[in-house]
Amino acid sequence: MNSVGEECTDMKREYDQCFNRWFAEKFLKGECGGDPCTELFQRYTQCVQKAIKDKRIPVDGVDFMGPGKEKTDPCGSS
């Protein structure tokens, strides 16, 4: 699936590959050392936010996950 912004599609694919590799090779095997793809996700998110703004896509009322949002720890530690 392509990204909302054509210029973000390669970044999305790179992040998806990183996350899927981490999920399959680490997380599902019980290794909860953290997601090594965080930086890729942040860059992709910034690209998508810019594309949404540039395309003037209305997002009023949409609650995006971002800094300061509460996340649950899938490994059960806090």
C-alpha cells in the first residue's frame, strides 16, 4: 500500500520492512528490548504530516498517536 504522500512511500516501505523483521525475529520470540525502527517511524510520520498539510486533507477531530500519548507496554513492564 502506498503512503498518503507519494514522496513518503519509500519511507513507509522501509519502516514496514524494519518493523516486520523486528516483530518476527525479536518480539514474537520474547525479546522485548525495544523497537529499533523508532527513528524510521518518526521520519515517516513527519513526511505524512507534511503531505496531509500540503494536500489540505481535513483531519479535524482525528486523534493521532504522538509524543506524550500513553502507550501500553506489550511486554508488561513499565
